[in-house]
Amino acid sequence: MTSDRMAMAAAATVGILVGAALVSSQAISADVAPGTLAFLRYGVGIVVLLLPIAVFQFHRVRFTGKDAAAIALLGIFQFAVLMLLLNHALTHLSATTCALVFSTMPLWTVCLALLTRREAFAADKLLGVGLAVGGVVYLLDASAMQGAAHGHVLAGLAALAGATLTGAVTSLLYAPYLRRYAALPTCALAMGAAVVFLSVFCLVTAQPLIPALTAFQWGHVIFIGLSSGVGYFCWLWALGRMDASRVVAFQALGPVTAALIEGLMARRWPPLPLVASLAMVAGGLVLAMWRGRR
């Protein structure tokens, strides 16, 4: 498998893990405080990353002070700030609406990459990302917005837009550091900074760091943490080998994966909108990746 195809596989893995983790998060969201869940999620994730670092002695990687501070700051925004904004949005908007808006992150990334001249304009890439996002929009349907017509909608939408923009910006800013350092220790540094930030946040807001949960609920927490550790490593590894806009395009697989899992749990055949959405997402990703193939 070529490096380009491996990067695509890594990016696709991230999208799938995001969708699966979303289902698990929804299963325990009523029993775990938002800050606590974020802390546990990345606490488990950092353990997943530290184990291979200890085995392969990646701790020998030496970050400059300036780069270490920048990577730590990116990690705080990528994990802690983004997740807190998303959790705030979920208190005002339906989960479906949040998934719909958040899935537009690839378009934000493409636009920012073009505006900052970090990537060259490519019509096929823009059309492909648009088609993939359109597949998610078609799946979730305009009826999603009807469920958000009550409460503090503007505050929720502002937080959701902030989370989406944060994801797009950090995806672009990681690139120079991934060219200098290996992905695994970079992941550990970024996620470790976020865990420290979230622990302080939980203490300040009186949210427990270790809640009382059942074995079943802890199973969900561990799965979410494992998916975060593995997924984030794949994310940064792909960003070091492929344009950020193409990597982020695979986030369109998240909502589709969640819908597939929910359908399997309900023991029902995939509905026509889901099949059509899968076709649009797959077609969009093929179009977006085409120019990058060698």
C-alpha cells in the first residue's frame, strides 16, 4: 500500500471512529457531566498513546520550547475547547443539528486553506468535499433544524460554529510541526496538555474527575478513550502526509457511521436516505482524493 493510500485509510479510520464514539457518548451523556466525560475520554486516550511511546522509546524526541508550547496550545484547543463548545451547543440544540453543522468542517478547512494559500485551488477537491458534506446534509435532512427552534438557539449555534472553526483551524496549523516531529509523541504532547486543562476545568466547575459508573458505562468510557487515542494518532499521521482539506473530508464518514450503527442496534435494514447518503459521501471522497493519487 502506498503512503498516499495509507494516509487515506488513516483519515477514513478517524471518521469511522468519530461516528462510533458519538454513539457511545450519547449512551452515557445523561449520566456523566460534559467536562468529566471529556477528561476521561482523553485521559484514557493519553494512556493509549504513552504505551507505544514507552515501548519504542519515542520519548527521545526533543521538542524545542517554542514548538512544545505551540503543540500544547493546539492540543488544548483541538480537544478541550472544541469539546466544551460542542457540549455547550448540545445543551441548546439537538444532537442531529450539531452533527449536521459540525460535518461542514471540511468546507471550512478548504476555504481557510485557500484563503491562507496553504493549499492550491483544485476544483475537483472543492466539488468532492462539497458532495461528501452534501451527503451528510441529505442524511440528516432539514427537519433537524426544526428540533432546534426553541431555547437559546443563537448561543448554541455560536458555540457550534466556534467548535467547527476550531477543528478546521487546528487541522491546518499542525502541518509544520508534523514535518519536524513524529506523529505519536506530538499526539501525546497535545493530548496531555488538554488533559491537564480539562482536569483544572473540572475542579473549578465542581465536576467529578472519577464519577460513580456501572461496568457497562465504564465500558463505553474506555471505548471512547481508545477511539480518541487511536483516532487522533491516525489524524495527525494523515495530516503529515496529505492536504488538511482532504484529511478533514473524511469526517463526513462520522455521522453516516453513527447512523449505520444505530440501524444495526435497532435491527433494521438501512433506509433509502442512508444508502443515498453513503453513495454521495463515497463519491465525494473519491472525487476529492483523485488529484492527490499517484
